[in-house]
Amino acid sequence: MILKFCWPLLLLAAGILEVYGDATVRKGLRASRISYIILGFLVLGCYGLVVNVIRWDFGKLLGVYVAIFALISVLWGRFVLHERITISTKVGVAVIILGGIIISWSEIVILFRGLAMVLLRDEVQL
């Protein structure tokens, strides 16, 4: 039941794990350091576990996840790797995020209804 409302946090955690794992493997390949590559593999394995805790249809799960992953990837590139973000990348990520919102619309509605119920229940108890 609790996972029904935690999916945004789980997808965010999975995205951070995947981006960090990919960046670590990349660093290991460029520096010829096997220890970074192994660490990256381990982190990527953790990503796979976290993302699959959410019990949605596979296409829906990865469709929504891709939107979060795209956003985290671009932000990581900008703020960690100090890369310049082109306008085409910004537009592309916006389209991907819109797709993720469309795919997850029913889950978003359930999430906000649940939050509203919690907030209203707390207000009534005061």
C-alpha cells in the first residue's frame, strides 16, 4: 500500500543510481580503472532492483522512468560534468517529460487524491 504513494521517490532514487552508475563506468573506462567499472556495475544493479519494486506494467514503468532518467541525466551533465545544454536537448527532455506525465496520469491522480485525503484528515482532527 505504501508503495502506491512512494513511486515518485523510488523512480527518483532509481534515476540517481542509474546516472551515477553510468557516470562511474564511463569514468572507469576513460581512466582505465577497473575499480570504477566494478563500482558502476554494482550501482547499476541497485538501480535495477529499485526501479522494479514498483509493480506497474513493464511498458508503463519504463515509460515513466525514462522521463525521470532524462531529466536527471541532463541535470547531472550540467551541474556535475559542467556540460552545456543545447536548446534541442531542453526541448527534447520537455517532450519526454510530457510523455511521462501522460503515461502516468492515472497514478498522478491517485497520488494527489491520497495526499489530499491525508491533509484533509489532519485538518479535521485539529
